Amino acid sequence: MPIPRYDVLAFNTAKASENKIHDDATAQRFGFKGGFVSGVNVYAYMSHQPLHVWGQAWLERGTLQARFGKPVYEGDLTEVSAVQDADGLELTVHSVDVRCASGRAGLPADLPPAPTLADYRAVAARPTRRPADESTLRPGDWLGMTPMTITPADQAQDLLDLRETDPIYAEHGIVHAGTVMRCCNWALSHNVILPAWIHMGSTVRNLGLAHVGDTLNVRARITRNYEHKGHKWVELDAMVVANETTPVLQAMHIAIYHPRQLAEAA
């Protein structure tokens, strides 16, 4: 069955964020056209077609691997293409004829047993945030976030901001896949100071549903901290949990926490 291309007029929901990579002036100083639309939002755009193909089952137990290569900018038409093969969907994101992201989604029947709550340590967000570096983002350390209860107003705003057109979220009160993924970002931003940073990719396994009224939290372990091409990178193994009882998502989450442009601008 042909899968329609999904077109979104990209919207930068993070202009006022502490992360200045979303700010036009800072991003332009770094050599980009403007502030980035967040990787979480691009992930949300990419999640539309797996949901179209597999429905709620994908939100409950599907997979999505997303890699972000080039920025998506506010107001640009963003085209998400999906090609189905025997293993799932091959996803590609183009914006103004530039390939910005790629990935794969699936609904595998042969996944290993799902991780459990006991596999992930629950910790509170740090009471004092210090600048992100090798000492504050040490492999093996666990991170939490300030818990967030999803209100009907939060849900309505997220669906509007993400330009989501699938009715399942509004009709069934299911928290959007992009909203859930944002908790993995908060594992970083709620614990360390990040003047400008870039979400570079995530490998996701959905584990269950979160609903409006649920309180979301994250349990994340730092797995790597390294330098590559002048950028400083961090990798997390994160589980998003609803009401401290229900695993919703497990993700290997990758970010540049200190772009080389910061050092060059210092």
C-alpha cells in the first residue's frame, strides 16, 4: 500500500529555551540560517507515518531510530517520506530540498524481553545545576527530571505545536510520542547547564501508553561522554515512566552537549 508523504510546516517551539541553538541570533553566529527546530519535534514529525501504518500498536510496542544530520528551520515545508519493506519503514526527512534526517520504524514481533522498571534507577533532578562537562556528565551517573503532569491544556498545546493531524491523540487522550521523547532531553537540561546543544539522534522502543493526567518522569544513565570532530558528545540510556509505575519508552539518546562553535566563539 502506498504511504502518503507527510508534509509539515515546521514550527520552532523552543525559541525562548535556555538552549540558544534554537535562537536565531546564536545559531546565525554559529554559521546556520537560524534557530533550529528541535530534534524532538523532528522526531515527532517522523512518528506520524508509523502511527498511520500500525496504529496504536506502534505507540505501545513499536520502534523508531532517528538520526538528525541537518537543521530544520521554522516556516520551512518539511517533507517526511516513508518506504515500506519487509522490515518496516525507511524514513527520510527533507526540508527545502535538503535531507535533514533519516531513520527506520518497525513493529517487530521478535524483540527481546522489554526492560523493566527495576533495570533503571529512579533519582531526583539535581538540586543545583552546574555547567555540562566531563565531570557533571560522567558515564555511569544516573539522571532524573522534575516530574511533569500532562494536563489537557498541555496536550492541546503540544498537538497544535507539533502540527499533528492524526486524531488518535486527541480522541483517546494519549500523550504524543514527541512529548514523551522530550523527557529524554529533560534528563540533560534539568541537571546541567547547556548554553547551546544539539539532539543528534535516538533509538527508541515504545513500551506503553501515557495518557492526559499522567505524571511523566525519566530514569537515565549516562553511557558515554566523548569528543568527536571538536564537539563534545553524551549518550544516555533512558526510560520514560508514567506515574512511577508504567514504562512508556526506552531510548538510546545522543546529543552534542558542547558544540565546537562554543569554543571557537569564546
